[in-house]
Amino acid sequence: MSASSSIIPSRLVVLSRYLAPFIFGLILWNLPVPEGMEDRGWHILTIFISTLLGVMVMPLPMSAVTFMGVAALGLTHTLTLKQALAGYGEPITWLIMLAFFISHGFIKTGLGLRMAYYFMRLMGKKTITLGYGLALTDVMLAPAMPSITARAGAVVAPIMKSIAEVYDSHPGKTAGRMGTYLTLTVFHANAISSGMFLTAMAGNPLVVKLAGDQGVDITWGTWALGAIVPSLICLLLMPLLLAKIAPPSIRDTPKAVAMASEKLTELGSLKRDEWIMGATFIALLVLWVSGRYIGISPTLVAMVGVCVLLLTGVLNWDEVKGNKGAWDTMIWFGAFVTMAHYLSEFGVVTVLSQHMSPWFQGLPGWLGVGAVIVVYYFAHYFFAATTAQISAMYASFLFILLAMGVPALGAALLLAYISNICAVVTHYGNGPAPILYGSGYVPLKVWWKAGFIMSLVYLGVWLTVGSAWLSFLDYL
């Protein structure tokens, strides 16, 4: 076969990757609008699905694909330009970007590396024990830090990255040494811990309100007690199974403890910028924990923190404007936030849920409950935030469970826990996802593969052990 003849099929493959999202979107656009759905809602859904397909086949970088999706919203007059750009004005979008800058401060000053060495000295004998340590760190922070983006993106992720860099594991060819495994572990641990406590995720209080509207009273203690056993089982299984899905090539690190001690000695005492970074970090933690009581949002706290780092010279503006990962993430995540918001705004998800309700009628007992939970769980593929899914779907799916005769408290809690852990399915499913994916350690295919396989594990735990535990507590 000649070189020219082999080039033609490859060009056709590339061309098909460009055309597939447009052709698929054009077909959907011209299909009859489902009964009960507004035309604009159907058009937003069409653009969203086409954009998601473009991200999956990757004809261009993800930011470029999502940027085109935003442009399509405006060009088709589905949304005004102001509406199409609404996701970029959302605080969560800015919090994600600011977390990138804070993470850079940890790396630049060396404080993240110092913390990593301390961490290694404590739990550095094996890669998997490092994974467990990072998971436990997130769990310890979870009850007092409702911003999952701040918790994973600005606290745990810099430590994880520093640990990976100690072992010369960087985005790209060396990611598989350790970085891929640790990144996935941090992300999954964050999703699990977010469901363990009522105050561990900003959307959890919304669950309490929506459940309260159905006459279900959920307290902090009730929530935590119901979550403790199945969540701990998920945390126990998760690092072990991820080590099979994305196995690190570096597994045993017998010299890590000694090396960490040596490196800490070499680093000597804390430097000026490390003191500033450390003090800023502690202040951020305090304000993230107490901010909701004094009326300061997590995004504003992060913004002030970045300002402090700039004023003190820990960061400079060239580093901020040159942080490609931060700005790239802002573009594609803001696009998904926009689409998710207007899918809910125009009642698309509600209509889809209403159409799905008859599917569960007549199913026997726990088969029906399991079907509802599974559909709700995997519906998260269509959301760029857990809170968005809760807002759009929680009340209607709780109503379906109650109509089946499921005890109210158990139904409300089971759906609440699933609302958090389902974030693992995609790289845009919650605030920490774009930060950790944006680090470059995990290829998109590996990320989605790990999300799907571990989802089956989490669902299995919650629908068996979780249901039994809730029944034992007389919740279910």
C-alpha cells in the first residue's frame, strides 16, 4: 500500500471526527420536539449533546469544542449572548480558576513539596498507602469545609501533585508512574466524603430543604450516621480497585521515608514565601470553614487569598495570566455550567424525569428502587455540577420513590448520598473535576473508564450494604 493511499483513510477519520457532532446535532435539531418540552429547551439539549459528543471524539481541544457550543447557543438564537456567557459569571467557575493559582503558590514556594515530604515520611512505604492517606485527609476536612472545590482543588491536590513530582511523575509520559493513580484517588475520595456529612458539600443543605418540602426531617447527625458504614466501605475499596484500573508503575517505595527525612533536612527552616503561603493557606481554611457564618463566599475568600499572594510577591501577575491550565479550564467548565443551568431553567430535565416515571411503575420492590437510583445516578452525565442535578431532579425522583412506598427518611438519604458520589462519572461533574483533570495526569479515556467501573462498585455497595445499614437504623 502506498503512503498516499494510507493517508486518505486517516484524513477521512479526522474529517469524520469534525463532522460527527455537527451531523448528529443537525439530526436532533430537526426531530419533533418531545411533548411538554419547549422548543428552546430541546435546542439547548441538542447543542449540549452535540458538544458532549465533540468532547468525546476530540476533533479539537476540549476548550475549543465547548467554545463552539457556546457560540452555537448564540448563533441559533437559542440563548442571547449574555445568557450563553452566563456560566463564566458563576462564582464556582471563578473558584475553580483561583484554586489553580493557589495550587501554583504551593508548588512555587516549595511549601507543597515540604508538606509532601512530611506526608511521605508518615505514609511513604507504598503508593497505595499514600492514596489512603490523601483520602483520609479529604475526609478529615469534609465536615467543616462545604466547598468541595476548595477542599480537593486548593488543599489536597497541591499535596498530591507534590508527592507525584517527588517520584518524577509528571503529566504526559511519566504520569503512569504515580500521578494518574493519585489524581483519581483524590477525586473519588472527594466524591465519597462529600456525601458523608451534611456540611461537606454546598448542595447538601438544598437536599435537606427539598426533602423537608416532602415532610422528611434530616438532621446533621441523622445524615452522618446513615452514611458512615457504606461510605467507609467505599473508601476502603476505592484505592485498591483504582490501583487495578490505573496501576501505578511505582508501587513499593521502601526508601521513601528515609528520603523524605533527608530532603526535609536539606530544605532547612521555612523560608519567607513559605511562611506567607502557609499563613495564607491557614487563613483560607479558617474563612472557608466560617465564611458562610460571616457572609463571605468561598470564591471571595479565594480571590482575597490570591490578592494577598500577589501583594506579597509570592505570585506575580505574569504567572497568573500565564497559567494556561487555569484559563483553559475556565473556558470549558463555564460552557458546561451555562448549558446545565439552562437545561434546568427551561424544564428539560424535569420533562425527561416525568417521561421516565412510568418506566418504574409496576416493578417489584427493590428492583424498582434500584432502577430509580441507577437512572438518577447515571443522569449525572448531563450535569456540570452536583447542585445542578439536585436542583433539577432530586425532588421528582424522591417523589417517585415515595410513590413506590419506600420509607421517606431512607429514600431521601439514599438519594442524597447518591447525589454526591455520582460526580465521579465525568471530568466535568463537579467543581474539583476540572481542576484535577486539568492537571494533565489522567487521559480522558482512563478518567471515564475509572468513573464507570467504580460507579458500579459504589452502586453495589449502596444498594446492598447501604440499604441494609439504613434498614438497621430503621431509616429504610
